[in-house]
Amino acid sequence: MEFHDLQYLNEVGDMTHTLVLQLKSKLRVVENTVKGEMWSCQLRITRLFEVVFLIACCFLITFSAANNNHHHVVEDGALVSRIAFGSCSNQTAPQMIWNAIMKFEPQVFIWLGDNIYGDNKRPFRILGKQRTVGPWKNVARFYPSSEHEMQSKFNQAKTHPVYSLLRNRSKVIGTWDDHDYGLNDAGKEFAAKITNQKLLLDFLDEPLDSPRRKQAGVYTSYTFGPVGTQIKVILLDTRYHRDSLSSDGSVLGSAQWEWLEKQLYGPPTAITIIGSSIQRDGVLFISGDVHFAEIARYDCATGYPLYDITSSGLTQSIEGVVPPSLRFFVRLMAWFIPTTVRVAAQNCRYKSWQPNFGVIEVEWKSDPVILKAEVRDTNGLPVISKKILLSGIQAGNLERAATNHTASWQKYCSLEVDLPWIVRYRMAILVFSALTVLLLAFVGLACSTIILCRKWHYKCKHD
């Protein structure tokens, strides 16, 4: 999609709005004319012709806009090379990021969960009748919405003007997480999951005869592109069958695990985008939920490097909940968080803590084939970027990479739990050290104040 189409649609919207206002005005005139019989028959006929003309103009402009915007949705078997994805989009927050996503012109857009924030949140209170945090907590901070409220929130997100354009131009698919499931951190015990599944599938424009509408859970898979350049997207449902967090149970449930195994051992594809680490050539992972973005790499799980591109969120971000005056400390803390698998970005790292979306571009015509994974900001500019050779994420390539780049291989073959404790807990050490310094400073200031007051009191008494 050309971005000037957005300007065209804005102009069409303005023109239609103006014509509608004129139409209302003419209708009032006609109504007064008919009621009061103030003018001649010829004048009334003239006014009626003006009304008909304005209605025709509104119809033609709307029809033209619809034709100009008509589907660029991926056709069956068409080559797919541009995929965008995102998560954590609060329907009540500013939605400026959709303009940047439209400029990228994705053929496929993937929702990774928290597509809306459907549950409700009580205020943060330690004291009072409704205590939502602390040792005296007596009510849950999050509570579910009614079916009508959930539907209203889904509709608000779905009818956003620029997102509506994306739905017409791209294939939109997705799964859910807790907030669009209906309740923060909820699992299989959530009573409204059946109703909310229908609402989510309506939001995603899922066909009425889709198997997803008959199964327990929203997990599914899609295959795009011709044979030899196919991309398979596997979307998991980590809510509908998830056991309690306090138990050592399942996240996917037995039925979904069996389905996933069939998907992974089915016909091979050039690239597979999933959210679980199973051995298969050409696997990439995409994820959301955490309100920041990163690209991670791990070399010791399968026979080739595994990449996870995290994009979160479209509207929700860590810096968004921090006052501007304190954001420097958030960026400072980011440097102290230990990580052994994060792919370093040359761009400013703190931007990944701001609203973002992820993209995957496949250069099928290049030799060798290159995948470009990026996280982009609200202006559509890359914040994190990584080029990956398709041949480099095939089984058997890790050994060759390890031979040629031993240091790099070792870097991405260890986890945070393997780090020395002083490195692993350096963030906690920093925080507690800072708090200790502040406490000592406060105690010192208090002691100094007391000593000075006593000296002043003694001096006054002596005088």
C-alpha cells in the first residue's frame, strides 16, 4: 500500500463529511418548505434535485474509496515476503503505530495476544475497604468484564480507521493472551472463555464455518506461499487449557500438544514461525506480552540457532507507565539486566522499551535467501535489526558455525542461570545498594538535624 492512500482516504472522509452536512441542511430546508409551503412548486423541485444530487455524490465518493482500498489480502499460493506482528494494544490508548505498520505494507499481520485489554482494573490500594495489594489484600485487582463490555471493547479496536485499512489490505491472523482472554493471568478455570473465544474470532474475521469456532481453544496454523518458498505460521493457545500457575501442570493441554506434534511433523516448509521449541528446519519464534522488545538467540537447543523476536507492545510499554523524569533510570537499569542470549542492537537500546511492532522480511530472490527480522518504532524506523541466512537455520549448520566462530557460538550457548551470582543478581545488588545509601543518607540527615537542634536548644538555654 502506498502511504498516500491514507491521505486520499482522509480527503475522501473530509469531502463526505462536508457533503453529509450539506445534505442535512438541504433536508431541513425541504422539510420546512413542505411544512410551511413557503415557496413555489418550482423552487421546491429545485431543492429536491439538490438533495438527490448530494446523495449521489456521497454514494459515488464512498464507492470510489471502497474500490481504491479494496483487498490486497494474500491470495492462495501467493509468495509472502513481508510479515508484521505485534501485541499488547490497549483500545483506549493512542493508536499512532498503525500508520507505521501500514507504511511497511505487510502481506500478513499477526496478533500475538493482549489484542485488547478486556478486563477491568481496580485502583492500586494498600489501605481502605478494597485493598488490592500488600499483605492485607482482600480483593483481586483485576476482574472480568461482561460479554457486552468485551464485545464493545473488541469493536472499538476493530473499527479504528487505520487498522480497518490494514484488515482490508493484509491477511490478519492471531491468537490471544490473558487480557483479551478476559482476565489477567487466567487459565482453564476462567468461566467466560467459551464466550470470549467467539468474540475474539469475530474480531479476527474468522469464517463462520472455521474449525476454530468448534474446537476448545483458538490454536491454529496457516501456510502461505508456493511449494519451495512456503511459510508456516503456528499459533498456540496458552490460556484455554493452562493449569493453575501454582501447579506443575500443562500450558497447552493434551489435545493441543497432539495437534502441535502433527503440525511439526507434517509436510516441511521453508520457514516455520511458532512459539514452542521443537526440532524443525527454518524455525523462528515470535512473542509478545512483556511490554518491551528484543531479539534473542540460543544455539544449544537444536541443530541450528533459534531466534525469538519479541515485540511488545503496540500501545503498552515499560516507559509508558513511568513519568518522563524517571525514564533515565529505566534506561540505566536496562543496561544492568544480565542477558546471554539477547542480540545486541547498534541502535539506541532504550527505544525497545517504547511502543513497537515486529516485522519479518524474506528476500526470496537473493542467493542465499535472507530473512530480515526487525523491531520498529511508531515512526516505522528500525530499533533492532538482524539479518539471518535461511541456510543458517537448517539442521547441521550449527557445527560448522561453531567451528568458524567459536567465540560467538559460546556466547549464545549459555543461559543467565549459568552466570556467576554477582553478575546474575547485579540488578538487585544495584537496587538494594541504592536504597541502602538513601537510607543511610536519611538517617545521617536525621541525626545531624537532631544534634543541631540540641546544640541550638542548649545555646538558647545557656544564653
